[in-house]
Amino acid sequence: MPLYSVRGIIIATILGSIAAGVLMIALNYVALGRESLAKTVGLAGIGIFLGFIGITLLLPQSLTVAFLFTAGQAFIAYFVADRLQGAAIAYHSEHGRPMHSSLRAALVGFLTGTTLFF
């Protein structure tokens, strides 16, 4: 089964918040046959996402803050994805196994962000 790359996870996070990154990490675990880890990541992700929502309520509403907040989420998504799945993703890719495109990752991020918005 195809996996999302770390780059794809970052793209999705930028477009759809940390929720999109968590979703893609969980989907990668499902593709790797690690459903229990997917559930764990999903549950932890809900808590992390709610924490981020709480933080946004405390921050001033400005374009600069929004940019920095999004960049912070992307950095966290990179760090977590690389630590949890970086080696598995690299192994998967190096051995010619299928990967999801960055465009698909962007679509997942956009759809996640749109869903959260409404």
C-alpha cells in the first residue's frame, strides 16, 4: 500500500492544520499494518488538536501570528512524522514501493482544513 511522505505530511499540515498531519500519520500506520498504532496516534492527535485550538484562543489575531502558528504546526508535524515514521517511509521509498503524491497530500490537507472550518 502507498505511504505519505514526510514532505506530504508537512504540506497537508500547512493546508489543513495539525489534524491533517495526524490523519496522514495514522493512515501510514494503517498501510503498514499497524492499526493499533494508528488508533493511538489518532487519539493522541485529537488531544493535540484540541490543545492547538485552545492556544489559538489565547493568541492575538494577526497575520503574523497566524503565519508563525502555521509554521509551528508544520515544524511539529515534521518532527513527529520523521521520528515516528521517517525510517519506514525511507525504506518503503528506497525499495520502490508506491508512495502517494504530494498533490494527493495537499488535497487531504485542504479537505481536512475545509471540514474543520465548517
